[in-house]
Amino acid sequence: MNDLKKKGAYLLLGILILVVLGIIFYRNLSYLYEMQGNLSDLSGCQMEVSGYEVTASTESDGMDFSAVGKDFHVAGEDPQLILTLPAGMQLGGIALDFETAVESPLPVQVFYAKEWESYAEKHSVKGELRAGETRLLLPVPQGEYCALRLDIDGDFRLAGITGCDGPMKVTAYVSGETLHTCLWYFPAAIIGISLIFWAHGVRIRAGGFTAGGYARNIFLGAEPTEVREVYLDYLRILAAVFVILAHTCSPMVGLADTGWKNVVLVCGLSLGLCCNPLYVMLSGTLLLNTKGKRMEPVGRFYIRRAAKVIIPLAAYYLLILHLNNEVQFLPPANLTASLKRIVMGAPDAGPHLWLIYTIVALYLVTPFFRVMVQHMGDRLLFSLAGVILVLNVLTTYLPLFGMTFGASTFLAGWEGVFLLGYILTRQNTLAGAPRRNRMIVLAAAVSYAVMVAAVLRDVSWMNYVYSGTPTMVVAACGIFTLFLANKGKFRGKSNALVRLCAKYSYSIILIHWYALFVVVQGKLHITALRFGCIGGIAASVLVTFAVCLVMAVVFDNTVVIVCSVIFDKLTGRLSGYESR
């Protein structure tokens, strides 16, 4: 029976490898385009320019609205050249002729719009002017168009723009570039797929899973138990949603065309930014609570947490750089420099990762904080919470009076918030907890109102009410306390969707920046200011979360699992399967 299963696994592996190789070959075929039908010179069409600095080749050209004969230099984040076409123009393809050959590949995307249509990703075609070439042909669906938008990501000078009214003739062929790409990608695909199968096989054997049981574990995580604190799963999901909510609203604050929309955006931003202290407190309650558990050695703790936190962080870090064209894996380019950058902190393409680096820093002190809090009495621990908040107040607000708090300690920062997560959890088991919980929730409501009012009055006050400030910390404490005080109501409320989202919540946080700004806003054009603002915010958050979840499931079970299992093998930690 085991031999039969092995043969089936090898057969599946072989089929998958062949399919992937076929896809790689097909996607990297070269295409020869040929214009058909009547040709039209589009060089004289009126143009509108955005994101380019345009320099005329002669003084007379400065009065000419044509795009031909002018130097275009990228001067903005989203450079665009819009051509207004004659009414009723039929197009099936266009040809862009450049005066000089480019030294490196020049990406080009052409959007085509019919009358009363807006530009959309689905109504566009992408191409690349190869190094050493001066002409690029791009097919468009045959039809009548009123405008073309050219997004050319580089400096250029056009020699001509030509359109044809018939569909372009396309001929596929195997070029030297096709063979070169396959030479890199074929071995990589074979090795990569084999490693993925090997990694999953290791996890199956280590956990004693059946095939069906392992598949359920991948998508749903560990089965719920009597002792599992389900409310923590909901808090994980909420923290991930809040992260997306904050970054959905943040760029739009101050850009709304009506006052009430700006109020909605600020309310969403203020609520969303609670994610930072909430996530830190969640880490504190999970890591510092060792009641009933055997205290593990420091080295073993670091190795276990590296497997769960640092390995995924490094994998997603490189993925973000790759998606931003800052690192190339095949053939390798800037890979060594990118690996060095991981140690240096969050990249420009993923500034949200600062929170993860903060969590990693807190992990370093966790073994010592564990000893400290376990040897502190309840009264002393509750007093520590008061000290943390007082220090936070002094550090945040004394600069308003032209002073700095010279005696500030680490307790005024994220380390204090980390400890608060454990303190709140522990105080909830003591006498008088319901009354204290109500006071915390009330203080949180007041803090939230103060944050919203302050930012609506003056955006510059964000520094005094957001991030790790007292108002934000207290607001997050209120949310945490609400879940903590009602944790009994969450028992038995775990379902497949909750377990799935909770399992991949960490990865969702890691990849959400790309999903939100590149996929949802860049490609799907969903922003917080669409669908009546409230609808736009809801759509952005939900769609981004869904995109992140799909990306997390795929990436975690391919690249991340391979890296994690190799790390486990190298460290000798893998003695049994531990679900995330």
C-alpha cells in the first residue's frame, strides 16, 4: 500500500513538473507581429502629458501638440502620455517608433478607451521595447477608440506612431531569448517543485497525517481543542483587518471632496492604527504567559521563533523586493545585496514591515521578560501597568511644552505595550476584573474620540495621538479587553473560515502592502474614495484581505515551507510537526 502511495506521489510530481515546464515554454515564446489593413499616422494626434518633463527638439516644436520629436523624461511616479484620436477611428494595433535604440529593455503599457469609458487594466496591452531595437508593435482588440494612454517607464523620443484598422497577424516562434529563459527556468522549476514535494512529505511524516488530514491542516490549521483560546484567533484576524484598514484610509485623508467623507476616513484610520499596539499586546499575552508550561531554554526559544517569524519575514521581504523589480532570482541579480538589506530593516517597497522588526526585537527579550513577570505579584504587576502608561504620557506630551523627558526608559516604548498584553490577561483572572474592564473600555472610547477630534482639527497632531502614544495604546487596550472579557463567548465559535484566516494572519500582514497598493488600487482601481467612501473602504479592505489570503496560502505552502523545513533540518529542531 505504501509503495502504491509513493508511486502515485511520484506520478503526480512528474505530471506537475511537465505541466509547469509546458507553461514556462509557452509563456516565453516570442511573437512576430505584422500590421494589416489601412495604416494611419497618429503622430499628429493631440496629446496630454502627466508625469513627464517634455523638452522640444526645436523652439517651434514648443507650440506643437504632437508627441513626435520631443524628449520625454520621467518626472513623476505614474508617467502618462494620452493621445486623443479622431472620432470613430478603427484600430487593431499600433506601432511605436523611437528615434534611438534603447540600451536596456523599456516597459510599455497601452490603455485603449472607447467613448465614455475610463482607463482600466483589463483594457490594456503590455509590451517591452528590447535593448537595441527602435520599434515596438502592440496588438489591441479591433474596435473604435477615442483615446490611447501610453505608460512608458523610461526616457524616450518618439519618431512616429502608427495605427492599423485590421487585426494584427501574430506568428509565434522560438527565439534565442526563449531558449535562454528556459535554460534558467527549467532546472529551477524541476528543483523547486521537487523541494516543495519533499518539504510537504517531511511535514506529513513528522505529523503522522493522512493525505486528507494534511490537506485540512494546510487550509485550516490545527483542529480546535477544549483548551484552545478561540478569542485569540479572532484577535489575530482583527489585527490583520485593522492593518489593511489603516493603510486604506491613510493616503486619502485630506483628499475627500466633502467633509463627511474626511470624517469617515479619519475614523477608519484611527481605528485601523490600533493594529500596531493590538498586535504587540497579542504577542505579549501569547509569549509571556507560561502558566502550566515548562520554561524552555533561551536557545531553543530563539530557534523555534526564528522558524515561525524570521524565516517567513525573510521570504516575504525578498518577494516584495522581487515584485518591485529590486531583486531578480533567475538569473540572479542584486540577490546578495537584498539579503544584506533584510538585517537593515523595512524596505521602501514595504515600510509596514517596521512592525514585524519591532516584534522580532521583543522576541529577543521575551525569555528574560518571562522570568521577570512570573516572579512579580499581581499588585506589583498592576502597578507596572500604571508606570508604563505614565512614562508613555511624559515621553509623548512633554515636547508640547518645550521639554523632553530625560528619564525615559524602554517601558515608555513598545516593550511596555508588549508587557501590557500579559498584564491585561493576568488581571482578568483577579477579583474586580469586570469593573476594571469596564473602566478600560470607557477610557478607550474617550481616547478614540480624542484621536478622531484631534486629527480632524489639525492633521499635524497625528504624532501626538497615533503610533505608540497614550491615546492609541489605551484605545487598543479597550479592544483587547473587550475580547478578553468575553472570551468564554468565543468557545465553540471557531469555524473553517476563522481557522483559515487566523492561520495565515501573519502572512497577510506581511504581504498586504503589495496587495493593497499594487493589485487592489493599481490594477482593480478600488480606493477608499469610491462607492460613496464607506463602500470604497469596505470594498478595499475585503478585496485586499481576500487577495492577501490567496497569496499567503500559495506562498506559504511553496517557498516558505521549503525554507522552514530546511531550517528545521539544519537546526535539528524537527522532532514533530508544529502547526502555525
